[in-house]
Amino acid sequence: MGGTPQAQPPFTCRVNTEPPYGLSDAQTGIAFVMTGDLFRNVRALKQVRSLAADGHTVTVLSLAGSAPPLALPKGVRVRTMPFPAGRGPRWFLDVHRGMQDMLSMLAPRHVHASDLYVLPACAGRARSDNLRLTYDARELYPHVASTANKPWATWFWRALEGHYIGRVESVFTVSGRIADHMAQTYGIPRPTVIYNAPDLAPRLKSGAEHRPLAPDIRSALGLDAATALVVHVGQIRRGRGVDTLVGALPHMPGVQLALLGYGPERDSMRRQAEAQGTAARLHVLDPVSPWDVPSYIRTATVGVTLLDDSCLNHKYALPNKLFDYFAAGLPVVASDLPEIKDVLSRFGAGVTTPSGADVLGRTIIGVIRDSGRFRDGSRAASSVLNWRAVEAEFCAAFQP
């Protein structure tokens, strides 16, 4: 059949109740713009929920994802554009144009760029209508792993961020060293540090259909209380040290290891464990709702985070999983990176370790033997480093 093809809508509404909560585009208070999937980004989820609790209406503009929707407060809606094909400059240009189109159909009073890749579109929209603009530098973008040993890529992202950051009223980031680096590089006031710490009592949790099948990870694995259980939360991919952690199993007799997360290296981790004869002690589990992570892993013995020192972004990182371990009261074993080391030392919540599977295994065994002391430190860290401690400071930047 012939005829003119119908135009595709520029974006779709993706919510888990009747869209769009009775709001018109003109009633959007905050346009919260991001790449990635909101329902996989616990930092953005906390921010959106807190803004809604503070009385704001929020429209999240994001790329389409596959994560099941979680409960959102009334007054929040999610609109998505298709995930662009390809990578590099073409991908960035497609994201930029798509976000420009979506923003043009809203009438917000405030635009929030939740990452660097949407900052140009957000800055353009804010400038055209004299709107307030905020920016969350969730990474040290010019120095992420994908730009390592690529000076032109580093130069491009630094120039892009530097060009637009002067238009931003409030800048947030995730660690003290990243804040210092940005202030020195761009000559701006030091960004506000908003840690990737969990909300210890989220106002809205996931629906029952997203609850774990077991109350905690130890029960899910059928392990008794006397069996040492090491857990790694998060993506199972290169640069996260998961292969080294699996490689440490032969140096940790009787210790069980659980990898809780998705990622392209899941199958290779199973094959590695089979090859070294430790497959019976490796468990690769699907992730649970971000709100449930601390309570789910609380019965583990040790939490591990092993970012490699391959880029400045990793070196200065304070990853989500670190704060999840604190909230669960777990001792932490981490790679020897300065930001993580400072926090662990401050609270006595764990130790850092040099690279190498054998030394990692010995370090974990040592922490298991002295776990009570480190658990006390982890709980102390969680009492200070949690979302409620920084929520008011974040929301203050969005007041009319």
C-alpha cells in the first residue's frame, strides 16, 4: 500500500500510572534532563523524588531504557527519546538534537542538566527563555575511561564543559577531589559535593512486583550464618576489578562470592571460576531495586569495590556501591584510590588493597577475621554519609 508515512512522535511518556498525572507541559516546574535510563540511575531517582517532595513538578527527559519502572511521586513524569545508534560524535549530536526537540515542547521555569552530554541542549534552552540552569557533573567527564590515552577526546569534553559551565547557577558533583579539579580547571566556585549515598528511608519504594524473592542475599543463596560471603554490587564489566575478585577465590578457602548486577562480563566470570575450580563458590545474581540494595546485602560479610586506576575519574571516584555497603553495615575492601581511602580511613570502615588476586584474597580474609570493628565503622559512615544529610542542600538550588 502506498501513502505518506506518519511522522513519529518526538518523545513518549513513560510512567507507571496514568500519564501524565493530569499535568500539561506548561505546568512543568523543572525539566530534569539526562542520558541513560532514570530507572537504572539511583542518583537521579533520589533527586527527582526529593524535588517532588519539596513541592516541584518535574518532567524527566531521558533516553529510552529497559529497566522496569519504579514508583514515582505524583507530579513527576518521564518522557523518553529512542536510544541513538552508533557512538562518539554522531551519538552525541543525535542526543543533543533529540533533547533540544523535547525541551522545545516544555515550558519549564528551571532546567537541570543531569550529565554533561545534555548540558549544551539545556544551556541553550535556559538561555533562550532566561531560565535557571543547574548541572550535575556525575563524572569527571574529560577524564573517564573512554577518553584515556585519547588527548583529542579529553580536549573536546573539557572545552565543551568549560564553554557552558559558566552559564550554570549551581554545579554539583560526586567527590571532593572532582570538585577541586573542576574549580581549578574552569575557574568556577567549588561545586557542591552530593555523595552517591542511599536514601535510608525512601518515601516511595519499588512496587511489590520488583521486590527480591528472598529477604536477603544469604537467604537467597541458602547459606548458613557461619559461611563467609563476599558481595560485589554493580556492573560486571572491565575496569571494575571483578575478574581480580573472582581470581581471588582460590586464595579464600571456603569463602562464597556473590556478584549482584548486570554487565557484559557475567558469563566470562562464570567461565573463569570454572577454569580455576571455584565455580561452586561463585554466584552471579540479577540486581534488585536500588532502594532494596542495602537491606538485601546486609547479611553478607564483606563488600568489595575495585575500580581500577585507569583514569582520573576512577581515581577520584566515590561509587554508589561504597555507600550501599555503609548503609548495609558491611566492612569494605577497596582498590587503593585516594578518595575511597580517605573515607574508609576517616570512619574505620574498611581497608584498601594493592592490585593482584593473591593479595586481595589475603586482605579479604583479614577483614573477615576482624569484621566486627569494621562493621562499627561502616555504620558510623552511614550515619553521616546518607542522602538525607545532603537532600536539603541539593533542593535549595531549585527554589524559585
